[in-house]
Amino acid sequence: MVSVGGSQKLKLSIQRTFGHSKPILIKALRLPPGVSMPLVTAEANQKEILLVFHAAHSSRSYQGPIRIMGVDLDNRWNEYVAGKETVTQSVNNGVRNGYLDQVFTKILDPWVTLIPASGGMDNEEP
């Protein structure tokens, strides 16, 4: 959740596979008008990086999906979609051995909510 005129930090964990250890450029796509996220680089073997989203004062309320991508700086043809694993066997979520029979095992498009500085949605009717 980002307030109009404010910023919000998001910690992104990086899970590298197949021995990948090169720098990755992280970018956000499908951001609503007035919202930005500076490009950041995850250095070789870096496992976490902090993303900062900024919402301009001219931004309007918004709710919807965005996409966070990583681009291999050594081979720009390699792009990676950031996602959130939803299946786990290690978290006590009330189901023995976790939720293993979900329709979606990974969420690829995180949800963003942009709220006005007053705290309510500016398109709500009284």
C-alpha cells in the first residue's frame, strides 16, 4: 500500500538457480500513473534487495496488479518474473504439511493499492 505523495519500501528476496551469480537489473512494470520505482541492481550473489515505490502528489487511487522483473545484465535476453510462492511445507498454517493442493502455487503479479493521503479511496461515494 502506497499513500499519494509518499513512498513505500518492499524487500525482495532473490532466489538464484542453476549457479546464476551475475548482476540482475530489477524493474517494475504496469505501475499506475504517477507511481515510480527507480531501477536497482542486485549485485552478484546478492540475496535481498530493497525496492522503493514513490507516488506523486498528482496520483489517484488505484488497486491492481503490477509486475516486477529481473534482467540479466550479462545476457539481456534473460528476463525473470518476480513472484511469491504460495505453497509451503515449513510454515504452520493450520494444515498439516502446509497447503499443497492450491490452484496457484506462485503469484506472479503482486497487488498494489494506492490510497490518498487522507487514508480513504478518493472514488468512494458517501
